[in-house]
Amino acid sequence: MRNIRTRGESFNEVLGDHNNIHIIVADGHHFTDPVYLLDKATGSLQILRYLGVTGPSSKLRLRNNLPLSQDSIERSLSILSNLGLIDRHEQDSFPFAKIHSLSSRGELFVKSSFLEWTSILIKKI
């Protein structure tokens, strides 16, 4: 179980045996659609589109090229990583920046239509 925090709400993500992702909000509400998390993470779709168009990027590059606050970028990257849509790698040489890129699920997600998003997010890849 992983804890996910967005806009002051605390989520628990439970990966079930049937490839379902269940989100339980602290106040007891239950969501089975992970697209809800993307909606709550300001800028997550902008980051996915940016990584899909430009390729791997550092947080600084995202900050310089997207109209998002540092907090929004941090929160969105955390949620996108927890959903398996992006991967994070550290550069091998100075300045040792953390580089974010689309995962195979993320590439599939970016190329798909809106109606396919939920099935891509809950599919084991």
C-alpha cells in the first residue's frame, strides 16, 4: 500500500489481485478510477504531454517550460510515478539531475484516447 497526497487530501492506493487500482480517500470515499488522481494533480496532463513531445526532462526544465508552480510539479511527478506513467533516472555525470521520462505505460497513455485511460492505468504492464 502506498500513500499518495494531493491538494491536502491523503490517499491510500491498494493494488488488488484482479489488476484493479482502488483509491480510498481519508474521509471514507472510495474511487476505483485512477483518472481521479490525474484530475486532482494540477499539471499532470501538461507534464505527460510535455514528456511525450520533448522526451526526458529534469524538474528544472519542466519548471522553465510549463506554467506550473514547483509544488504542482512535485505533486504531479509523485502521482505520475505512483501510477506507473513516468520513470525517474539520475544522470551519471555532473550535475546528477533527476531525469523524468515516460514509462512504457506512460507512452501508451499519451498516445491513447481519453476513453482508454482507465483501462491503461489498471492494466498490468
